[in-house]
Amino acid sequence: MRLPNGYRLYDEDAAATLRFLRRAQSFGITLREIKQLIDLTRHGRKPCEHARKLVTQHLAGVEAQIRELEVLRKELRSVLRRADNCQASEGQLCPIIEQTT
């Protein structure tokens, strides 16, 4: 239902679903995955095991990203240490970036 000013008016079930959707998205769960969870619930099934698998998968992905970021942080710190004595030679773009560890 819409109000005269064009705003939509939602019932409590719709508002609860929207809160659920936003919370799930904050965990990195996709709209497709959220729909699966909602569909399970609407068909009278408990989505807990499916949700547990999704959260486990997303946690593994986040942990992998953290490991990658830690490696990148280490490399960037090393680059910064080398940057103190940066001397570009003729034809060299930037020894800070070009030099490997």
C-alpha cells in the first residue's frame, strides 16, 4: 500500500523480512542465497542447516581474504622500507614498484 506522498507502507512481516535481508547482506550473503533461506521458511522448513553452511562458506572466504591482505600488508611494508633510499636510474619508471623482494 502507498501513502498519498508515495511512500510504501509495510506490514510487520515485510519489515521483518527486510531486516533479515539487510542483516544477511551484512554477512556477505547474496540475494540469491537469501531467497533460498526465505523460500525454505515459507515452505515450512527450517533454514538453519542451510544458513549454517552459507555462513561457514562466507567465513572461509573472509578468512582467505584476510590471509591475502596480510601478505599484501607485509609486501607493502617491505616496499616502504626500500622507498627511503629510492634512486631511479635512466629509463626506469619507479624502482620502488619495479623491485622485487
